[in-house]
Amino acid sequence: MDEKTLLDGGASPLRIDGRDYLLRDVPGGREVWAVSDGKADMAGLAVGGDGVHRVVAAHGLGIGARTATPAQSVLSRADADSAGRFFASLDAKVDAVRPAVAQAMADGGYEAHNSGGGVMVWHRGLEDGSRLLVSCEEGHSGIDGDPDAPHWLVGRYGADEGYLDLTEPLTLADALAAAERMPDPVDPGGVERCEAFPTLDAALAASRGWAEEAAPLLEAIGHPGTVRACRVADWEFAVVAPGAFAGWTLVERLGCDPDDPEAGSSGITDYPTRAACEEEFRGAVARARASLEDAPRGP
């Protein structure tokens, strides 16, 4: 993600211990992005008033828990000591997970993750940059509970803002099976969905509807293997799977005309991974939308 896209999207700058960050409000908290040379890397999700500094501490700067405002830039060593105690408590939660749960999550490729403010979840990253989250609503751990009781919740979260949650708790085995089938929160038309569904079947039904809505545009793009496409005024952007081109490919077309498939000029860029291609797709769409908002309006 580039710094300008985040700023244009409403993120606010914050400087901590001589380093630059961006904060972006999302459902459930604030994303913390570490900024360097115009690029931004996700540091974590902050939950609660002191969550920002806990995320920064986890990011490797040794800064502790304290409510931050843009004017605050210097933190005491006591804060760093507080952070050490905080993260030790998270380690203790992981160590206390019952063996049956720990083994099931390891077999599924999940790792315990602090989502901010001491809220723990099981986390697994996916090829497209999204992530699966599994958590237990029983007790206060978030990562431990009776695997045979219906206390486990599932969600899939996009690399940026989209998310899909299942609100009906399941047994751990059923939750892990549901996670494998969770639809992408970014639909084929590039819309980042932020929704909750009672069951997996309801989420899949909604996903099929989104795919049907986007089908005409994907067909108009004309490249086999197009998995995502978006039209902004006379721009078209598409993510194409390997096959039509060398790797994951972003196709950009300017001056397109829905009634004339041959109109417009195209640009094609290959990326080594789907996540990198999807990230540039989101950035290109955001820049196109921003340019429309900034364009002078007629009388």
C-alpha cells in the first residue's frame, strides 16, 4: 500500500519515537501502518485507547501502552516496561491453550495473533492478502475453549477494509471447515464488502449474487482467468490469474467504451504474487476514484 492512497482515504499521520505511522479507522478498531519512503506496511490492528502503542511495540520498537494523540512523540521507559509485561501476558495465553486446540490450529496453519488490546485470535494469511480469523467466545482468552462446544466464530478479512463474519458459533472442527469455504470479502467487482451472516450458507449465497452482478464486466474485459474487475468512469482495471499472461497480471485500460470493446489503450503489468497484484489493483482503483473527485466540475 502506498502512503498517498491511505492519506487520500482519510488516514491520519502520527509520529512516534521519530518514526512515521498512519492510523485508519476500520470496523472494530484502527489500523496502524508503518510508513517509509512513501510506502506503508500494516503493523497491526489497534483496539481500545492504548491499542496504538501496543501495536507499535509489537512491531519491534519497544514502545509501551499509552493513549496517543498526534502531538505525543516521546514515551517513557516505564511505558516500554509496561509493554514487556503486556506481551508476556499474551505469551502466557498462548502457552495455556489446551493441547487439542493447539494441535488443530497448527494442523490448519493458524497462528495466535494479538489483534490489539489483548484480544487474541487464531490467524492464517491467504494468497490474495486476505486472512482467516477463528476465535472462541467462551471465557476471556479468545484462542482457547472446549473444541467440541459451539463457541467458535469465523471471519475472513480483506487486506484493506472488507470483512465477512459468521455470527452463529460452531464447534472448532466445524469452524475450521467453514473457514476453508469462506468467500472473499472483496467481490469480483472490486467492492470491499463489510457484512456479517448467521451461517456459511448465507455468506456463500450472497457471494454468488455479487459474482452474478460482476459477471458482465468480467466478460467484457475479455481475458480468460479474470478474477476481479472494476470500471471507474472510462477506466477499467482487472486482476488476471496466471495463464493468459506470465504471472498474476494487472490490466488497466483508459478510454474504454462499454459499447466498443476495442476502444481505449491498455497497460499490462505482471506481479510475482496474487497479493501484490491485488494491492496494486486496489491502489489503481482508489487513485482513479480520487482523480474524479478532484476533477473540476462544470458550471
